[in-house]
Amino acid sequence: MTEGMNSNSTVRWFWFASPQTFFPLAGRMVPLFTALAIGLGLVGLYIAFLMAPTDATQGESYRIIFIHVPAAWMSMFLYVVMAFWAAVGLVFNTRLSSMMATAIAPTGALMTFLALWTGAFWGRPTWGAYWVWDARLTSELILLFLYLGFIALQAAIDDPRRADKAGAVLALVGVVNVPIIYFSVQWWNTLHQGASVSITRAPSMATTMLWGMLVMALAFWMYSIAVMLMRVRAIMLERERNSDWVKALEERRP
């Protein structure tokens, strides 16, 4: 009986691995994650600007962490997820996996740019400069170049399958930069402060600040999922435009 249930679960997961079956599922999930992103974003901003106390050292300028830190977290997390899907597509030659990696890249690049941009505005009152060639900042900038390189490499190759393979190789090589970003403040003497949130010790900030940052991180996560699902649906329609299921879908449209 257990073997039969496991077999049915496996078949169900493989069923959704097809673009044809995942397309309507993604369409149903987009409104849910969009609503969660908006709701969590409003709650997070309310905590950040109306409930969180003023920092004793940095004053009001510290509030940029409610955007900067979640964006930095998502920039690294999305790259790992992108590399994972790219690797699955490379090893198992699955179309949907490669499409997922392609759909994640622009949002990852956006989060990385947002982390760098907000970090620059935070650095001006803190360090006296918008930019320094700090180990954390430099490795984060390299991450942006990796995202842009992934996008540009895929756009430069006409054949989608070859583009997916080339992009997957670049994504997997670039994964080594993620732990460098995370541990840079420990490995080198840098201006960038250490992690305020860690699984090995208590957070070095007020509870209200911590909750505001975590809620904003969840909002960014929900946003990333919603945008990724919308983008992967567009990629499916583009790549599968000659397939019967896309033609049937277009015929049903008013």
C-alpha cells in the first residue's frame, strides 16, 4: 500500500514537471503570492517606519536595513536556487528546470542591484562614502555581474537548449561566490558590519527591528516567487509556441 502511494506521488510530481501541466498551476499560484507579497510588504513597512525605535548609534538612517538586508539575502538565495534549477536542467535535460532558472535570473539581478544601491545610501552617513572596495561590497558586485552575464549569455545564443547549457555552466561556476559574500566579513578585515541575525547566537538588534526585517524578507520572497511564476509562464509560451497545447490555448483566448 505504501509503495503504491509513493508511486502515485512520484507520478504526480513528474506530471507537473511538464510545461503543459505546470502552466495552469503557475497561473493559479500567481495571485496568491502577489497578495502575500503586498500584505507582508505593508505590514513590514508599518513595523519598519512606525513601530521600530530609532537606533541609538545611526539614528533614523538605519531604517534602510529593512530594504537593504532582505534584498541582500534574496540576491544570494535566488542565485543558489537559479543554479540548482540550471543544474537539474543540465543533468536531466528537463525543459521546465531550465526555464525556471531563466525566469529567476532577472529578479535575482534586481535584488542584487537593490542591495548595492541601498547599501550605498546607507554607507554615506555610516562610512562617509557611497562606495568603498570592501570585500562584502565587491563580492556582491561580482554577483550582479554573474546574473547579468547569465542573462546576456542566454540572449546571445539562438538555440534555447544550447543557451540553457551554457548558462547552467556559468551559474554553477558562479555559486562559489555566494559563500564568499556571506563569510567575507569573517575572512577579511572589512568596513561592513557583521551579521545582525545568526542561527548560532541571539540577534544583535531590538525585537521590533528584527520582526520588521524578517517580515520584509518574507515579502521579498513572495514577490520573487510571484514574478518568477509570471515570467516562466511567458517563457513557456515563447518556447512552446509551436506545440499543440499553446496553439489550443491561443485559440481559446477571446
